[in-house]
Amino acid sequence: MGLTLRSVLTALVSLVSLSQGISLTGPRTLLVVEDDVKAQFQTLISDLEARGFTTTTHTPKSTTLTLFQHEERVYDNIILFPTKLKGLGPNLPSSSFLKHATAGGNILILLPSSADDNIPTAIAELATQVDIFLPPKGFAVVNHFDLADAIEPEHTTLLVDLPSFPSDTRNYFNTGEDKGAKLLYSGAGLAVGSSPLVQPILKAPRFAYSYDTKEATSFADDENVFTAGKQLALVAGVQTRNSARITFVGGADLLADKSFTKIAKTNQMSGNRAFAKDVTAWTFKETGVLRVDGIEHWGEEFGKEVVNGDVYRIKHDVTFSVALSEYSYDHFEPFVAPADDAVQLEFTMLDPYYRIPLTASSSALTQHKNSTTYSTTFKTPDQHGVFTFAVNYKRPFLSNIHEKRAVTVRHFAHNEWTRSWGISGSWPWIAGIWVVVVGWIGFVGLWLWSKPVVAEGKGKKKQ
Amino acid sequence: MRPCGSAASVGAATRHVTQIHQNPQPTRLTSPHPECPSPSLLILLLILATITVLLPEIKSIMKLLSTSNLLAAGLLLCQWVSAATPSAWTFADATLQISQKGAEAGAKRKFTSTSPITDDLTLKSTDSLKILLTTKEGDTAKRPHQLFLFVKDTESELESFFPFDIKESGKARLDLTLKDIPIALLSSSSLSLTLTVGSFGQSTPLSLEIAKVTPVLDAATKKSLPEPALKYQKMKEIHHIFRAEPKSPPKVISLVFLVAVAVCLPGLFGAWFSLSANVSHLPKSLAASPIAHPLFFASLLAFEGVFFAYYTQINIFQTLAAVTIISPVALLSGSRALREVRARRLNGER
């Protein structure tokens, strides 16, 4: 029943997404931007609209702007463009952004590229709340080692390689055609905290550093350098526990029209436009969203005749399968975990007794042909109790999966133990019993029917 | 693309400045930023000028070569190349010193841009590392904007940085103790120290690995290292360790004792018969009570049979049912049979 309802819902969702081809959160996008700034981001906005987003523009000081109506989100996605203002309007306190994210909405924040521009306090507050650290006003990232423009005296325009990640992390930010393209960047950069919810998306080149352009004019000393090298993030993404996404772009020019151009030094198109698509697609949940399509488990005792049963026996083989699919712009497709990563199953009673990888299985769950079935078989531990099958798949850039199914693991029934004759050590004892039995029967016979033997001198045998 | 020089090749030229000194000819060809016409033209002119000016020196080098003093020639070549390219950052009088707190200062190790320190250095918790150097743009001492020491864990690629204190004269100093280094790096087996010198303008920046250091932590520091922060990634596998299966002694031993026990039975009967036990009264008792005796004995056998069945297959309820049926039979026939036995005893036949 549950399955049929779910499949109907799935069909509905896919129908809706087929007609629109947009993010899973929704298409309603708020642009918080002043008119003169908006003119610098025409391509970004038209690219979003071409992908099915509907945009509404408000200035930061707008009085008619509300993010919530009747306690429901008005917008699915928010883009905060850089502004010259020191503060956003009264309708955009930092708490409203957190409320928006708590309600599942996504936020893309573009910080100013120029060291002279302010970062509104609401945005700075939001950043600290999500474990991202912004330098104060006046900082800029420079790289003396790989100049984008040889005659630019400030060295603030950076050439940055497209992001690359360790082999256990999916790369959603290098999907453009030209994998070797460079990104043009200018801005102040960010530092990310140690929270697992925060991920740097784009890191600075190895010897780049962010310094105070007002204080450290002659040389960069300890106090006036914000951070440097690979610790310096240029773009960072936060995924909240409810899988809403907040992305900080350290320099708005990264996504501005003027960066979607040829790089003079390499005479090749910059990768900025494709990167802008990747960043917005991830932030607005067009990519990196996982779905559990189905879970099946069965045991050695009944085989596949009893699927998702409640009771298993200790020391029996149990097979667990989960079907996963992943959203990609307008459709769900089978999810393939990165090479060095693994979808893991935990079999838990207070502590995990097992944490084992699930492998992509060739035999799909019958109900879910369009997903990858991850499956494994293991022997239930020799401990009875209430156990939980748990798939806790939380990875950078992927929406969280935490599925639990509780089952009882029972002890051996009395007739499931090895019989005593099967245990060689018990043979002498069993033999002892039968010797007593036969001896006693024999004794009874003799006692009943023995005839006294007359000994010499005595009349009868003594009793 | 080629004539303009790709970003990668320029990057390579700037990253490995050491090559400039060993092999001057190609460096000139890949002068920085060749795609911009005006500066590259300027540099080309400059190079041509230096070549013409330095022609006599080249001759002297050839002379040295003829005397087969190759090493000296190389050194000289290095020297004038670094002097001849004014648009490159470099450093001089560089020393690295590790000294223990309270003890005498350790040996000063000299290093240059061509000869980094190759010794295995160790840095203990009480040690402090001091680097002194003078930065130069070309051959004039000058203060660069960036003079950092990057400290990298060679395994995890984690990297931190330490800016030097620089005077206007280019004299720079960095003091580093173990507690300045982020704890994430301290558990590393080897830290690589990279010096970077760079500034605004056209001069080629310099990055150079100057040494490798092994941090040595005392037990207390090691204990105080915090757990690494939680990361969302594949976790360590856990496999349940089953309790050991109950073990039986070797079968031979069981069989020996089995035989020993089984032999007791014939031993017992043998003992009884040797003490003149017999069944000679059987016909007599059968004649006296032909039903009670066989029935009684059979009911005893039936009891054992039921117990055997209970042991092998039937359950307790079936067993109780069977016992309920057999018991009255055994009771009645038993009293009759025993009455016959008493009769024999009273007759003096037992």
C-alpha cells in the first residue's frame, strides 16, 4: 500500500518535473538586487530563467518584500547580489535567511568583488552562524604567481583552476565542456570552519593570500593577512541538516557577465559561465539530491517469501537492499557512488555491530528499475535484541540520507540447537545414561527371577 | 596557442625558479607573460642588451671550461644569471637555525635558492626554529609584499602559512615553535617548508622548498592532540566478531571414555553372574502369574521407550499422555508380580 502510494507520488513528481525541468525545491527565485548591479548579471539571470526558474526582483531596502506569508515560504530560492549598502532592509534580517533555510529554501550569496564595498551586517551574521568567516571590509585576494593580467598592478584578478575533489567526493562543479578552463576571480575570499556541513567549493591557488589593502600596503605581515593558500576558500557551500543549501561566493564578479569572456593570457574562454551554472544548479537543488526509492530485507529462514519481515534469527544470513536515485536537472537517474566512496549499512543495537559497504547489485528491486540497488548479505550477530538496519549516507554536496528499519533478532528456538549426540564431547555421558538404563532393566529382571544358589551349609542366598 | 605560451608553461617557469639558474637559455625564451606585446618586447630588448654587455664574461667562462673547472663555471654562471635578470625575486644570507629552549643555540644551516637544506631536521616541543634571510629583487635588497613560509603535511597536503617580519631593507626573520603550528599538521610524519617571495609588479616570484622537518611530540603533547573534526565521509568498517563456537575435546578421547563407560555394562553383568545371579525362576513365575510378570516387565521397557522417544522426537505433552497410559498398567501388573515374588520368598525360595 505504502509502496503504491509512493510510486504514484513519484510518477506525479516526475510529471511535474517533466513539464518544468527545474530544481527540486521549486522555481520561485527572489533576486535581491539594485538595478545597476542587476545589469552586470544579465547572463546569469537569463541562464536561470532558461532553466525554468521564475525570478522576482526586489531591492535590498524594499518595504513590500516578505519571505514568508502565512508562515509559508514565498520563495524557493534567494540570490543576494552585492550591494553598496551597509545593511539590508528591515525585511531581510539574518534570522529571516535562517528561517528560509529551515523551511527548506536555498540561498545564494554573492559578496562584493571590490575591496571598497561593504558586506551587509545581516550577511556577515548569517555567515558566522553557518561557520563561514568573512574578512572585514578592505580585504582582497592576490596571487603573484599566476597573473591573469600581466599589466594589472594590483594582482587581484586570479586565474583559478576548476574545482577538483578527492576521489571519494562527487564533483558537481566541473561539468562544463572544457575541463581545463580557468576561472576569473576577484574578491576577498572566505575561510570555512570545521563543521562538516560546510564545504569549500572553490579554493584559492596555493600561494594566493587575502590581505588588508588599506593597512598592509607595503608588505603583508601577520596581522593583515586573512588567510592564504588552500585554506582560503573562494566559494563555499553549506548544506543544512534538512538539506537546504546556502552558498557564499567570495567575489560576485565570478558570476558576472564581464567574466564570461576570453582570458587574454590563455586566449581561451573562461570557465565562469559553466561554473555559474554548476554553482546555481547545486545551490538550487538541481544536482546532488538523492532519493531512497525502496528498501528490502529478507533472511535465510524464509528467503524472499517474507520481505521486510519483523523477525530474524541470530547467526542467520540476512540480505539488505536499498534503491537510490539522484536528481539531475529535470529527472531522477540511478545514483552511482564515487569510486572511493561507499554506501554503508549499519546493523545497530545501541552500537553498530556491523558497518559494511553496500555494493551496486545487478538484480534491481523489482519496483524500482530506474535506480541503483545497493545490496549486501551478512550474518546476524550472535546477540538477540531489537536491531536497526541504518543507512546513514551523508557526504559533501549530496543531500542527506538517513534511513532506519528496526527488526527483532530472536534467539535460537529450543529445537534449533545442535542435538546432544551431535556433540562428540557428550558421547561418554550419553553412553552413561544408556548403561544405567540397560543395567537397571537387567537388575529388575534378575531381582524378579533369580533363583538362589544353595551354598554349602546354608539354606538360601543371603538377601 | 603555443606561440603565446599556455598558462601551464608560464606557471611551470615561475614555480621552478631553480631551473633559471641551472639552465639560463630556455628561461630567456619563456620570459614571463609573453602574450603581452609591450613588456615582452621590452624584456627581449633587455636580454639582448645583457647578452652583448656580458659577452666578455661568456668568454671568460669558456676559458674556465677549457681548464675543465666545470663546477666553478657553473657557479659563476649561476651568479651572473641571477644578477642579469633583475625582474626576479630572490634571497640571500639565508640561515635556518633550530635551538632548544634554555640550551645553546643550534647550528646555523645555510641555504640558497639552488641548495636547499637536505638534512633531516627534527623539531621538538621545546625547540624553536629561526629563519633569517635578506630578500632581493634582482640584486638589490628590497622588501617584497609577500614573504611567507608555507608548512605542508606531505601526506595529507594540508598547508598552513607564516608571514615573516621584514624590514624595509629586506632583512627578514621568522621564529617558529611547535605550538605555532596548527595541530592538524603536528601528527604528520614530515612537514615540508616552502618559502614564497612575491610582490606586485613584473618581477618573477619565487617559491622554493627549503627543508623538510619532522615534528617530534612528547607524550603529553601527543595526548593533548584533539580528535580530528567530524567529516562526512566513508567510515571505518565494522564486522561483528562472533563468540567462539563451543568446543569438544578430540574425538579420540571421547571415544576412549565412551568405550570405558560401555565396558562397565558387561562388567556389571559379568560380576552379577559370577556371583551366581540367574533367571532360573522365570518359568516358575510365568507359570504362577502368566500375565502380570510379562506385562510388568513390558511396561518398564515401554517407559524407557517413551523416554527415548521424548529424547529424540515427541514433546512433553505426548510423553505425559503415554506415561498416563502405561502407569496404571505398570502399577497393577507390578503389584501382582511382586505378590508372586513375595510368595516365593515366603516359601523360602529366594
